[in-house]
Amino acid sequence: MSCTIAVFKFDPMAIGKIEAGESFPSLTQIQSISTVPEGFPSMYNTCGRICVDPTGRFVLVSNRGHDSITVFRILNDNDGRLTRVGWCHTRGRTPRHFAFDDSGRYLIAANQDSNSISVFDFNPSNGLLRHTGNDYVVPSPNFICVKTPAVEFEQ
């Protein structure tokens, strides 16, 4: 794995040509950006989950080996290029998965090889993650699913 995110430009004209049976490239790579700090040996890292935050302004990716989540801001130049906001250590080893809660305010990371789940505040204005101090022991967590329970009230 290269420990990079690739950004592609989509050519909408390609759809008609492809539907007409023509061979036409629809994607052109416009950026490749590293998910780990310069100097960190990429042979010791693999990327895990990648997602866009609930506001649609940031891309986040987990790094298994660097044990971090990298946050990128999506630039407003209409082509989707990214700029790195920073890295946040996941407080454990091998972040297998992460997810936002329904409010988009909290990010929960599953650290598979350290048997822990850690909770972070997510700042939607600048993309920064901050550990809340909440860590939980969970045997080999590998997926986070957030579901707000339905609550019925008697009247």
C-alpha cells in the first residue's frame, strides 16, 4: 500500500460516450497526498477506513501502523483537491474502523490490536480531533456502528 489518497476528476462527457460503446477515460488523477507524516516508513503502515465527515468538508482516513487518523480539508476549488489538517493518534494500536455519532460532533475509533475504543471531539469548523478522555476496553474491536435508539414516550 502506498499510504496515499488519490483525488480524481470525473469527466461527465464520458458517460454518453461509454453508453454509445466508445472507450473513453472518465477519471483523471489530479492529486496524490500522503496519509502519514514525511519520514514515517510507509512499509509499516496500511490505510484502513476512509470517509467524508457529516458536513462534507473533510476527508478522514485511518492509518494502521502509524495508529492515527489523518484529517484532510476538501478545498473549495471545485475539483476536490485536499489539504492536510493534521494527524490524531487513536490512543491504541491498529485503528480498524471509525465512525461519527449521529450529531457529527464525536468520532469513535476501534483500535483492534490494543482492545480499545476511544472517543474524540470533532470540530466541524477546522477538522481537528481532540481526545475526550473516554477509552473503553473491548476485545479486538473491528467495526463501529452508531445507532440512536428509538424512544417512545407514554402520554
